[in-house]
Amino acid sequence: MKLSKTVTPDANSYATELLDRCWLTEITFEIRLKRPPSFTFEPGQRIRFQHHSIERDYSVITTPDDTTLALCIYHVEEGPFSPILAAAAIGTSFTFTGPHGYFTYRPSERSAVFVATGTGIAPFLSIGRSGVTGFTLLHGVKTSSDLYYQPFFRSCAAVYVPCLSERRTETPPTDGFHGRVTRYLEEQFPPGIYDFYLSGQQEMIRDVTLLVDEKFPGSLVYTESFY
Amino acid sequence: MKIYTGSGDRGKTSLFSGERVSKSDLRVEAYGDVDELNSVLGGLVASLPPEELKLTEEIQRIQSDLFRVGAWLAVTPGSSVASDLEEISEKHSKLLEAAIDRMDKGLSNLKDFLLPGGHISAAWAHVARAVCRRAERHVVRLSATSAKDSESEQLRAVVVYLNRLSDYLFVLARHCNRIHNISDRVWEK
Ligand SMILES: Cc1cc2nc3c(=O)[nH]c(=O)nc-3n(C[C@H](O)[C@H](O)[C@H](O)COP(=O)(O)OP(=O)(O)OC[C@H]3O[C@@H](n4cnc5c(N)ncnc54)[C@H](O)[C@@H]3O)c2cc1C
């Protein structure tokens, strides 16, 4: 059952301002925004920009204790909104509502397996930065240059597996995997009952969910679908 | 964002609390009914004349409440997701009771069964009532299988809410006929 947009209790509207932008790769960047003093959220939740008639959601990558809000954004060149964030002058004002969503970490006796594709890593950053450790993280990206947060996740994940989908001559990280996250789960991940947290591309979420039914029955599946 | 996910193609679906269950699961039946009811209420609202703004708002508030009910039905008891949800409480049922009393004042006493129908909005209200009753029956069945007291309590509150809502929808159907100057048709045995 998908409820994320519909049952979030009335989210408030906030004004914010672009403080800073830094490019992580040619197509992915981080932005830092002024944090409205009354805005609170839980790690894993997201904000929704309102720009004329456009609404776009972004997971917060900072923690509730940070004084600013940061987001990690993929630049969809032909998209209507991400190019605006990619080009806006520092100091530009924006409006957002939030917090939205229920994709928060829920401790349990089962091991947590975080699975992200691309910028789907964003909610796990906030969760990890808030002190959650000991999880398994599979990060599906095209090439190792997309593993922007690798050093951080190596410090807090029990198991960190970059999954590189584009076969190139480059050497993969020693504990990396050449192939999609689904194939890693299918071929390498031990059967068992886990709490899966899936974030990013909808196709990955579908494929992993179907795999959970087959190979990891009894596991829980929490999802945050970006596109 | 794509609407179709494909993760339900093999007869399973995910509960809000993360479990993968069969689509024939009682919980899925129950929140499916609530979803259907909500959609029928959408039809009802669409059939109301624009000047019935207050009534429209009242029904839309009920539609929001039904999302909360659906969310409750889609979580397993004791799951951490449950603690994120707003409870369905007596407050919600009391609002329905007040609305029933308000509309009932303008209606004649009822001594016979009515044929569902009349104005299109009244007809929608009767469909909604019947779906609401089905939802209630499914929630009652669900609460009979529920092992935990905390869940039984919340499901009981949902049953009370749905029961009151079907009464509201019956009175609303009559109210809709009244505001459109249409007489209810009595069942002739
Ligand atoms: C719940 C939720 C959380 C999200 N969180 C983030 C986030 O933290 N970071 C982020 O970059 N985006 C996130 N998104 C996506 C974001 O809302 C926008 O869709 C995205 O920035 C593109 O916006 P756009 O208007 O330029 O193009 P859109 O019209 O929104 O998208 C055009 C196309 O671009 C592709 N696309 C969209 N987003 C991505 C992406 N992240 N990576 C690769 N391809 C993409 C899809 O094929 C999509 O059909 C999230 C979306 C949702 C629903």
C-alpha cells in the first residue's frame, strides 16, 4: 500500500534560501539550504519544493541536528525542475513543504539491508549521519565515480557493496561488485529474513521486492520510489 | 513517477508496515473496501451542486479520515509504523453523529424501507453506504483474527467509525433527495 503522499499529516510550508552548491560528479550535485527554525524532520524524510505549478520531492541528507538542510540531486538536463536547482544563483529563495514520508529507520531484531540506486542513497545518508550503524548497504551506480559518499558509508555500514552496472576497464573497489544490486542479492547475499529498505529507481524496487518474495520470504520491505 | 510498479504482478502486495502478503489477505480486502468507499465518495462529491460547499467540505474531510482508516488497516499491530499514524478515535465518530443529527432535523420520520435512489447524489450516497457496510464486515472479521489487545482496540474504533459512517451515508442520501426536492421512494411490499 502506497501512502507516502496521502497520509502525511498536514505538512507546513516554509521559505528557504540557497546557500551553497557543490558538484559531486558532472551530473550530480549537493545543495545546502537555509533551515527554517521551526522545520523539523526525521532522518529519511523528504521535503517538497513548490515552484509555480511544479512540485518535486527530495530526501534530506543532513540530520535533524544540523543547522542547514542539504540535498543530493541528479541533474536531469531535460527535466523541468532539477536544472533550476542546478543553475539557481546563491541566495535564490524557494518554498517547500514537509516533512513528508515514512521512510525512516525502524530498529528491529532483523538485520537492515539498505539498497539504493544513484541518488536513492540520499535518505541513507541522513539515517547514517544520525548514528545508525551496522547495516548492509548496496549502492547501485553506473561507475565508481558515482560512489560519492563511499568513505562515509565505509565508516558506518557493517557491509558496504558498491554495485557497478557499467562494465569498464576500471578496476572495481576490492569489495565491489560488477552488476546490478538485484544480481548481487540473487547470487551473493545469504538467504534469511531481513528488513529491506529500498530507495531510488522504481524498477530496482520492483525487482528487489519480487526477489524478496522468492529468496527472502518473511522479510519486511520499506520503499522510497524516486522515479 | 510511474504509476505502475509491477511488484504486485504475482499476487502479493506490501503492507504499509513492510510485510509482503497475499492480495487475498483480510487486511488487503479491508483497506481495499475503504479505498473503494473513498472513491465512491468522490463520485458523490462530484454530483453535488456547487452551492453545497459545506456538505462538500464535510465529505472531503471524511475522505481524509478514510485515508487514515486505510493506513491503520494496512499496518500490522505493534509495528513501528503504527506509532506514526494518527489514531481513529471517538472524536471522529462524534463528528459524524453531530452531522447525522443536523441533517436528520430536516427529515420526516421513517417508518418503511426506502428504495435506494432518487437524485444522483442520493444514489451515490446509497452505494457508498453499502460499500461502507462491506468494509465494516471485513474489519469485524479482521478484528476476530487479531491476537493483540492494542490492535483489537484500534480495530474496534475503526468498526465504530465505519458503523457511524454508514448511518451518516443513509441520512445523507435522504438529505440529498430533500435538498433536490425529490421524495424518497418507499418499498412497497
Ligand atoms: C519520494 C521522492 C524522493 C526523491 N528524492 C530525490 C533526491 O533525494 N534526489 C534526487 O535527485 N531526486 C529525488 N527525487 C526525484 C525528484 O523529485 C525529481 O523528479 C528529479 O530531481 C528530476 O526533476 P525534474 O523536474 O528535473 O524532472 P522530472 O520530470 O521530475 O523527471 C524526468 C525524468 O528524470 C528521471 N529522473 C528523475 N529523478 C531522477 C534521479 N534522482 N536520478 C536519475 N534519474 C532521475 C526519470 O526518468 C524521470 O522520468 C525524488 C522523488 C520522489 C518521488
